[in-house]
Amino acid sequence: MEIFLIRALQLILALSLLVLVHEFGHFLFARIFKVRVEKFYLFFDWKFSLFKWKPKNSDTEYGIGWVPLGGYCKIAGMIDESMDTEQMKKPAESWEYRSKPAWQRLLIIVGGVMFNLILALFIYSMVLFTWGDQYMDLHKMENGFVFNEKAKEIGFEDGDMIVKMDGVEFHEYHYNDKLRVMDLYRNICNADTVTVRRGGEEVAIAIPDTLGLLNMNKPTIFAMPRMLPVVGEMDSTGAAAAAGMLANDHIVSIDGKKICSWSDITPTLEGLKKEGRATFDIEVMRDSLVQLTATVDTTYVLGIIPVGNDYKTEHVSYSFLESFPAGVKYGIDMLKGYVGDFKYVFTSEGSKSVGMFGSIGSLFPAMWNWHAFWLMTAFLSIVLAFMNILPIPALDGGHAVMLIYELITGKQPSDKFMERAQMVGMLLLLGLFILATYNDLMKFVF
């Protein structure tokens, strides 16, 4: 329950910030062009609001709604999600959106997307300035990686060191950023050939075009650093301690099955559990080979944790000025990666990856960590910007397409057409919301 609350709080805080920044982008450009903003709300105020305030001599009501599905900026003279068509039947006023030139209306529409992108790049810059950047050099990870079954089917083997993509050396593995961990997987999917170092020799592995689709729902476990099975700490009341295991013991085998990496331990114990074997032998290496006998309870947990990271971490620091170009590059790389992955959403398998608050919330760390929080907030800001600029009616991108059409042809779509387009767009978004919620239920309930 505590983990759920921590993740929920992070999600609410991040989305509230992103919604406010997005709507402020619309608000700012509207005020620059002297367009009246009737409401500026965090969350939706269907039927009633939790809080509202209208400053003296102001045309804008500020408030907080009770439906936490975003927010909105109600701009006078515009057909939006409020579907206020009565206002559109009246003669246009000079302070209304519809009375302004198309180029001004376009800037008002894309203002939210612009501000989300700017926010993401700023956050990435400040993260690099504050914490720097950390990564492991793939060419120095002598123990290599462990791979999932799909990776092994195409030719990878546990212990392989990934060194090249299509002949180009690849060095950085950002272990402390789960979204950038996907960069390794993404580069593997996009390559024709991946070169690994195996037994002192380089081996080329051909990558099928369908790899990204087949693994997109579990990309982070495609390849994980191979940690040697060396004991770091133990539960003093656990099965391992009772058997006589000591810190720094190197586990060699469990019940006669060879243990090459930490990831071999859990499936081996699961196999014993299926057989109902609660007592078994464990071989460990100290100064010499030592055999222990362990007896586990119904959890089949030994009560040990690894000694830690076996690989040297590279650290890069940035000055305040250096952090901005580095942060921009960071953000652009994340945007390119997300856009590249988006193509899979339009497949039957890819549609299963669409998620709502449950899926998004699970991306945040289980313990409060400001570094991870800001990285995830920046990424969500990029996602929000990209999703909003899609050419779907009811989204900023749909309005932008109409305005670009008007700029090119000089003809403005009728109010009736805009009303119908808005309705179609809202129905599409409702369908997407239902799909995402269904997928969340399938993941977290079943």
C-alpha cells in the first residue's frame, strides 16, 4: 500500500505540473494576442469545482476541478472540449479567438505543446547540472548480459558483451534511468546486425525485423547486466544464514544446477518449489569449495542480496552552461525514441502496451527519488507534447491542421464542421481511454 501511495503521489504531482504548464502555453499566447480566456482549470469541473477564484477586473476564472483527467483553458470564441456552441451563434467580438488572424490562432493552439517541450528540455538540463550523467561502458562489462528467451532464440547467449550495432561501437549503458536502458534495446531492434564478444571472439547476430514488436511489452528484460552470484548481505533469520552461508560467498551451484549469474538463482528455486523440494545442497566458493545444506520455508527465499554492481560506473559532470546543450540532446533523443516506438501501437500486439494511470504510475520508483521523479516528469512532458500534436480532432494537432489548411487556402472551415470534428475526436479519445483502462486492468488484476 505504501508503494502504491508513493507512486500515486508522484504521478499526481507530475501530471499536475505538466497540465498547468501546457495550459499556460495556451493562456500566454491568448493573452499576448488579446484573446479573452474565460477559464483556467487544473482538472475538469464537470457540474462543480473544488476551488475557484476570479480576480477583480479579470475575465478569467481560475480553479481546480474534481475530475483528475487533465485540465483546460477555455478560450472565448473557440470550439473546444466544452462544446459551447451557443457562444458561436452570436456575432464575433474583437477579443474572441475566431476574430484573430489564422497565424495568431495557430500559435495559441500550439502554445501548450511548445511549453511542454521547453519544460522537458529544461528539466533534462537541470538534472544533468545537478546530478550529472552516469553510465556503464559496455566494453568494460566483462560479465556481459543475461537475455530473455526471445533474445536467445535469435542467437544471444548469457554472458555476451554487446559491443557494436551495424559495425558501430556502442558504449553507454545508462543503468540508473529505466527509459534510457531501453536505448540499448531500441538500438538492437533497429540494427541489422549486433556484434557481441563471446569467449574472447566477436560474433555477429542477425536481428529480425519483428524483434521490436515481439518484445515491446517487456523491453527492459530483453538484456540485463549479468551480476556474479556473490553474497552481499543476508537476513540473519533466513535459510541461507541458517545453512552457514557467509557474506562474500560465491554461489557455485544449487541442488547440483550450475549458477553462473544472480539471475539463475530465482528460476532454480522456483523449479525446486514445483518439485516440493524444501531441503537441498548449495555449493559456495570461499578459500575452497564448501557444501551447505539449506532448508527453505513456503516462500522458497534464501534471504540474501547481491554484493552490488560488478561494473565500474563512468560519471560525467556538467557546468550550468554545459547542461543546456546536453539537456537538449537528451530530450531530442528521448523524443526520437518515443516517436520511433509509437509505430508499434497500430499493431494488434502493440495495442496491448497502451496504458492509463496504472501503467504510467508504475514507471515511477517505489521509493521517493527526486532524480528518477524529474526524469520521468520530463519524459511524460515529451509524451504529452507529442500526443497533443497528433492530427486528431479535439487535440491541439487537429486544430493545427485546420489552421494550416486555412493559411494555405484562405478558407476557414465552418463552425458546423468544427463541431462535428470535435465530437468525432472526443469519441476517438474516449475509445483510447477505454482501451488503456482495459489494458491496465488486464495487467494489474490478472
